[in-house]
Amino acid sequence: MSDIIEATQQTLNADLLRLQTISQNMAHTNSVGYKREILRNSGFSQVMQSHFGELLAEPEKSKDLRPGALKPTNDPLDVALDGEGYFVVRSAGGESELYTRRGQFMVNDNGQLALRTGELLIGEQGPIQLTSASFDIRRNGEIWQNEKAVDRLQVAQVQHAESLEDVGSSLFRSTGPVARLPREDIRMVQGSIEASNVNMMTEMVNLVEVSRHFEMTHNVLRAYDGTLDSAINVLGNF
């Protein structure tokens, strides 16, 4: 296959991946705690050092971990982190520790504080046991019930954002070191949620840019194919 066709094919595949990423972000504009996906291309020096026609690695997906806006809901089961960090939860199967900014809580049938998807919130003493669904969460993460401190929500501090692996439903698993955020740095807001950090206008602009780039690249491929066809026809006359 021609080097030009191969390079064009790589470009078209990369554009398709970008379109999928933009569509994913737009679909989760209203998802609580969602972090938009971004693509990282090969560095300029890597492209310049590669041989023409050599297959380059596909753009790598990563997460934009900037916080979204806080939205009041007046629901005491909604809790937002105002600042850095992640709620620490135990997966539904109990086999791993996960992290999230999706602060939509419930009290499960066993009286434990959990996310609405079933993962258990972890406090300083482990899973948090409550006597009812009525409780207060102080700004420092302390949980009070019946005028008594029950526990304090754990907040994780991830040292390297790229170590977070998305496992779906705004939940992450860390492949690197994770520390606990110091108590004095914890800031929680009960009765609020953190909105998705997707900016719809930005995604719309990106969508138009990628669509036009895909169209232009496709036209290049068609023009080159036409040139090859003409050349073959000319050679066939000899």
C-alpha cells in the first residue's frame, strides 16, 4: 500500500477516535461528577523522527480532572467536594478500592452509607454504619447523627492524574500511589453536587473542527486515488 494512503488512513482513524470521544463527552454533559475525555497525540519530535509511512501510536485517551461547578440540590444525601480529592469507596463486590467525585449517597438495607450504585463509602473506621438516613456532614467530612460524631469520610489524594483508570459510572481505579488528603484540606458541601466538567460549546466547536478535518482528509484520499487511476490508465496505453 502507498505510504500516502497509509498516512491518510492513520489520520482518518485518529479523526474517528476524536469524534467518538467528543460524542462521549456530549452524552455525559448532565452526568454528576463526570470528567471529560481528552486525546493526547504523539509529540512533534516523535512524528519528525519517525519514517514516512511508519505507523504511529493512536492518540491516547486521558481524563480532564478539573472540577466541575457545584450545584445546590438541597438534598442532604447529595455531597460535593469543594476542592481537590476523591471520595473513597469499596466496589460492589468488595474486592477493590475505587475513587469518585460523584457524591450521590444513600443508606443501603444494611444501614451503611453507599453510593446510589451500591459502592460503600469508606470512613476512617471503614464502612460507615448509620441508624437512619438522617445525618449531617460537616465541612471537614465528619458525619454526625443524633448529635454524635459517627465517623469521618475518607478523601483520597492522587499524586499523578494519569494513574487514574476509568472503570465507568464516574468511578476510577488508581494504578499509582494514593494518599489520604489531610483533614485540614477537606472541604465538603452537603446538599450540593458537582456537575460534569464538560463544556458543551467547547465540544461543539471541537466537533465542527474534527468533522471538517475528516472531510478534507477524505478529499485528499479521493484525489490521490484519482491520480493513481489516471496513471494506471496512461501506463496501460503503452
